[in-house]
Amino acid sequence: MSDGSLESASELAGVPDGFQRLWTPHRMAYIAAGPEVLRESCPFCAAPDKTDEDGLIVARGRTAYVLLNLFPYNSGHLLVCPYRHIATYDQATEEEAAEIGILTQVGMRVLRQVSRCDGFNIGMNQGAVAGAGVDEHLHQHVVPRWSADANFFPIIAKTKALPQLLGDVRDAVAAAWPA
């Protein structure tokens, strides 16, 4: 093996097929847990009670906070959540909505500085029918994007290559967050 995470097909038993293998065993925790675990307890209500490191929190505001997505689409994938357990944006107070917007803007600036991303996907999936994984606690996704970050993995292999560990990304984003 060359670097521990990428394995050459020529080193595997059997007939070489010319493919590289990227192992992402950390995703099995999410896959194996299934949606039932999210219904038993809300991860966005639990995170603020943990240390910032354990909760993957990079910044705390008065009515909302920012944390890394435990199962990110890209390295640096942030979630901006109100502390209150509300399901949809129209249930947010004016203060919560304003702070979610401000934290989103600051998160974009910090990610641009830390990761040199080229753009962002920003959005809220509200309700299970709309694709929300945690549909009962409002959260906004801030996903950094690079011009060369899309490839065939997510489409064909349902695998996303993430070049950085979550703890390292959390430390870098938290350190760059303005006081």
C-alpha cells in the first residue's frame, strides 16, 4: 500500500482491474445506524452540551451555532443550527434567522480563508420529503466547493473522498473564526 488509504489494484489478490481503491470505513457508522437513531435523539440538540471538540462545534452565537457535518459532502461542510429545536425556517424568530444568516456569511469567509475553496452550495432541506436527514431540527448546509472536486465517486460508487480528518478541519476553522 502506498499511503494507507489508497491501494493499488496490482497489490490485491486476484486479477488486476486497473482501479484504485479508496477505503472510507468511517461512513459505516452512519450507514449502520440508520434513520432510527436520529429519531431517538436529536444530534443538533445534543451537540451544544458537549465540548466544542466532541460536538465538532466551530462557533457559538446567542441563538445559533456552527458545527461540522459528521458525514460531510466535502471537507469543511458546515451546518448552522438554532439552539431551539424547530423544524422549519418559518418557525425561527427574527433574531434566529438573522444570526443563522450572519453565521453563514462568517462561515463562508472562514472556509474561503482556510480551505481556499472556489464556491459554495448553501441550502436547507426542510422535511424528510425534501431530503433532510435530520428533519425535525432546522439546519443550514454550507458546503465548500472546488473547481476540481466533482468526480465519478459519488455518482457511481456512492463514495466521497475527503482529504482531511474532521478534527483537523474543526481545529482549523475554529482557529480562524473571528472572536
